[in-house]
Amino acid sequence: MDTVSTLDIAAAFTDHAPFIGRTIARLTGTGSHVDDLLQETFIVAFKKRNTYDPSRAELSTWLYGIAANLCRRHARGENRFGNFRKKLSAETPAAKVTDTPEQVFERNRELQMVQDAINRLPFKQREAFVLFEIEGMDGAQISRLLNVKEGTIWTRIHHGRKRFMEYCQTRGRFNE
């Protein structure tokens, strides 16, 4: 009997989603990302349903393994971007006593626009863009870190820069 035809993902979701959801929340903290990770767990399970072997593990164990891997990936991403946010805010020039409220407002507005532009990039482009443009890493370093060919890194940086600039230009900045 083929496991692909016998593994009912809808039933697995009904039976195991509460446990998996609680586990995700405990591993990553509460927030809207929990629902995203729970959904992604069952999408991965659906895509990999033909690899599930009931003689090797219970379904809950197999689903937990998928969820745990996604949680680790989420934590790495949060750590990377948490550090980026800290670095960005640490490098934000403090308002000078002589700055007018308008100057402070404008500076904060521009910083928010930059952050919004970065957040709009697809994750792989955002990752390469931030590591190159913000962290100052070179292509070879990023390639090793992400375990991706260096040419792919340069492509991601190129497309990330292009999208970043397009977003900023539509917001009235960097119109040169």
C-alpha cells in the first residue's frame, strides 16, 4: 500500500495541529508567525508525504521534526534581522540639540522608508542585500555563509538593489 495515498494531511492537521501549534509557540514565542509556521509545517508535510514511513516514526514525531526545523530556520532569521535592527538603530545618528523637530521627523521618516524597502524584498534578496550592503560582507563570505554559489549571491544583490531603489523612488526618495 502506498503511503502517499494513505496519508491524509487534512486529518493529520485536525489531529495534530493543536500540539504542533503549541510547540511552535513555545519554541519561537507567541506572535502571528506561529500560524505561518504551523501552516508551513503542513505544506511541507503535504509535499513530503511520500517520505513518511509509519514504521520509523509516529506521525506526530514526523510532523514535530518538520516544525522544529522550520522553527530553527525562523530563529536564525529573527536573530539575523534582530541584530540588523539593533545595528541600524545603534547607527542612527542621535538628534542634535540644534536639530529642529522637522529635521528629526524627516530623519526618522527616511529611516522608516529604508526599513520598509528592505522588508519588501523577497527573503533571499533581503538576506543577500543586508549582508552585503549593511553588514559589509563580500560576495565570497555571503556565499559561504548561505551555502550558495557566489554568482547567485551577486544576482540576489543585484535584484535586491533594483527593487530597493524602485521602492524608494516611488516614495519620492533617491530620484537621481
